[in-house]
Amino acid sequence: MSATAKRKTREKVQAHRERLRAQGLRPVQLWLPDTRARGFALAARKQSQAVAASALAAADQAFIDAISIDTK
């Protein structure tokens, strides 16, 4: 990519961000677990089992159910 093309791209992105800010929005960066990573499924399974085996499992599930949106 040429320097001119890079500059135009940068200016276009900057203008887009300025329009979003003018609408009252701000950028936010989120770092999430990579579900494709090796070991992710095993770690998630272990955590789910630990939560299910907790003495507070029923109360935790009741809370989740109470705040969840029913899509049925």
C-alpha cells in the first residue's frame, strides 16, 4: 500500500471516529478469551462443573434466570 493510500485510509477512519464521537459514542476495547485456543473447552468445562457443584448453584442459577431475557 502506498503512503498516499495509507494516509487516505487513516483520514477516512479518523473522520468515521469523529462522526461516532459526535453521536455521543466512545471507543471501547474488550479482551475476551479465544474460544479457538487449545485448552479453552476443557477449562470452560471445569469451570462449569465447579459452579454446578457449588453449594450456591441453585441460588446462582435463580439469579441468572431472573435477569435473563425470555426469548421464547
